[in-house]
Amino acid sequence: MRKLKSRQLNLFPGGIRKQKYNRGNPITKDVKLYRIKTFNQIRKAGGSLKDVAVKWGMSPNSCGKVHYIVWNYKEELGIN
């Protein structure tokens, strides 16, 4: 009886590698300040968090974390 050779597709060629964050395009201080400014403007005008997410180029479904992103930006930059 012949033993069949497995020909399963390798999903992780070269082994599993840990992803390195902020590698390709890190967010600069200017972008963080712009996002804080647009967040404040949109919210004062009566816009929703979904409007802010769309303005930033994020998915409208990720509107729940917009508030936390702004909070983190303010904490990093030392803005109250």
C-alpha cells in the first residue's frame, strides 16, 4: 500500500511572524491635532461619532472607538 503525500496549502509561508505595529504609516502629531480639531468641530455642530469616523476615513462601523482614540491622542499630547 502506498502512502499518499499531503499537499495541504501552507497559509503562513516562512512560519508565523508577529505583526509590528505602526510600521508603514505612523500617525504624526499634526494628524493627531487635526483629528482632535475635527472631532470637536463635528461634535459641537451636532454630528455623530459615525460622522467623525467617516471624516477621518475610517469605517462607519468603528464609530464606537472614535471617542477613545481622541482621548488617547489628548493624553499622548498632554491636552486637557
